[in-house]
Amino acid sequence: MRVIVLGNGLCGTIFAKTLRDINSEIEIDIFGQEQYLYYPRPNLIEFLAGHMPYDRLFAFSEAWYSDHNIRLHLAKKVEKIDPAAKTVEFKNRGVKEYDKLLLAHGAYAGVPPIKNVSISGVFTLRTLEDALNIQVYLKDRKKVAVIGGGLLGLEIARALNAGGAEVAVIEFFPRLLPRQLDARAATLLKQQIENMGIQGLLGKTTEEILGEGEATGLRFKDGGEIAAEMIVVAAGVRPYLDLAQAAGLETDRGVIVNAHLQTSHPDIYAAGDVSEHKGRVYGIIPASFQQAKNAAYNISGQLQEYEGTVPSNTLKVMGVHVTSLGLVNPEEEGYEEIFKLDEAQGCFKKVVLQNGALVGAIWMGTKEGINEINRLVAQNAKIGDHKTDILEDGFDFSQLKK
């Protein structure tokens, strides 16, 4: 059996590694559009911050692929998938046949409809090429505006600040990390990052990039302006759907898959940022990792159902640890929220319960108990009479073990 993988990011690489561990005979070909070996995307942040040299970006060497009998093809752009013929056609007109195909080619950086957004000095950060371009452009410039106060925007701000830039984060919503934090935690985070030199401008809609030829700043919908020599847009990602749609596969926000990660064509699978499972496009590393492994087992014939991934995000902004797990901002009735705030220590803890079961948590300013809380949220554990004292420092989590 020959398996072709489109995409050599985390999902495609973990899939290939898992499939090879399961079966030593299956032919595996990975086709990546970039010219680089697989690099974990979080490494780009550390690279920009000056904490990671170029040669340490990559997870596996070329030799690793040959040692595992995995054929890697870089800088190969796919033009067409033909599900009936079971072939993939490339830009150079080369055609490859497959028995099973995995779509793991991910997503691209979303850019809002901002006037003058194509001007020089405006960047996104999705690929190593993006990071290299940002690094070069920033050499002679210091003032940076990051559009987007989500996980990626704050990570970028942290990295550029560490490199000596003056950074302002602009967020459309009235708080930072609107999907991961509640209002109390977000207020505390804003205070802390501003104490560290990162400016936070909230409730701002960017209407125009200022400048002629090169970016010089931003103008907001309310008429306000801010000076900036470089703009980085961190406004989420969009799955690559063109190939799947042209091939007649069912899509919505992503490529729709069933519990076995199969698309609407049974010999084509999708996983990671490009896939949509039960109406959800996750776009997070834990989901990509889990889906990659499930897809490998399913393609090998050892069926495993993918049941979804509990959202889990961990961020470190200039030394501030922030972890968000599961449902943290319930909008319906029937949930109980309990929190503990210690502004002096910069700590915030919160648990969200439904019928006594732990369905979400925020842990900020401390790493103590994070692994245990993560496990409990994943299990929807009943915490009984401990719903308040679980927030106390030094709590003995062994009391909650099944």
C-alpha cells in the first residue's frame, strides 16, 4: 500500500512517524510546499526572540526520514487531486498515484480587510520564511504593532519585545485572549504585560495601515492613530480548502471528516488544521497531534475513533504562565464558576463546573497543579466538596484520584 501525505508540518510528520511505527512495509511519501524540513511552529517564536538558533529549529534531520524509510519531497506544490484516478498532480506536471491520501497541509494566516494592508512592512507569522523576513525587516526598526491579542499575537509580542522592539498589541475585543480567559484574568494579564513594556490597546478596530511605500502606523475606526515601523497581523488562520473543494470533497469551515478522519471520499483522510470534525476546526497543536495518530491507525486498518480534543492552551508571556483548559466562558445557564484572585502575587485560578463535573479551568501566574487540572478537565472529573479548596496553594490532588 502506498500512502501520500500532503503537508510536512506537525500533523503530516507525526502521522508518518506513527504509521511507520505501526507498519514497516507501507510506502510513505510526504510532500511539503515549503523548502524546509519540519519545524514545530512554536520554535518560530523562540527564533524571533533570539532564544533559538536557526539550526535548532528543525525537529528531524534528513537522515531521520531515510532511516525510517519515509520519502520526503520538499518545495512541491500540489495542483490537483483526482479521487477517481487516485492521483495527485504537482505544479511541474508530475503525477503520483496513491492507495490512501492524507490531507495535512494545514492553514494560512488570515488577514482582515484593512486598507493599505499590502504595503511594505506588514507581515504575518505562519512559516519560517515569514520569520526570516520579519527578522531582516526589524534590523533597522524598533516600533512594532501587533494586530491581534490572541495566543499568537501575544507570543509574537513577547518575542519581539525580548529582541528589543517597542511593541503594542491591538485587540478588537475588550480584553486580551478573549477565547481563553475571562474578564478578570484578562485584566490581570494586561497589567502584567504592560508592566513588562508591552502596550495593550483594547476594543480597537484597525481601519488603515498608514504610510506610502512603507508602513508608518495604524489608524483605528474611532479616529485614533499609533505610530509603528512594522505591523504584524495575528488574526487567526484559515484552512486551505481549494484542493479539497476542486476534488469534490465535502467542506464547510474545513474539510469535513468522520470519526475515523475520513473525508467524503473513503480513501482520502484529513487531519490537523485543515480538518473539520463535528462542526469544529480546532487549529491547536494537541488536536493536530491526536488526529495525526488516529489517522495513522485508521489507514493501517487498526480502527480508532477520534472523539474530539479538550481545548488546552498554555502561554508564557514574559515569564507569566497562562493555561486555559476546556470551557472557561460558559454562555448558558447550568454552569458554576469559582475563582481565586491574588493581584499582589499576579495569580488567578478558576474552575468551571457542570453538574459537579470539572469542564474548564484557568490557571494563571503559577504552574503548580497544572498537570493535575489538565487531567481532571480531560476526564470531566467530579470534584465533590473540593470545588473551593482545589484553588488553594498546596492542594493535595491525590484526594481526587479515581
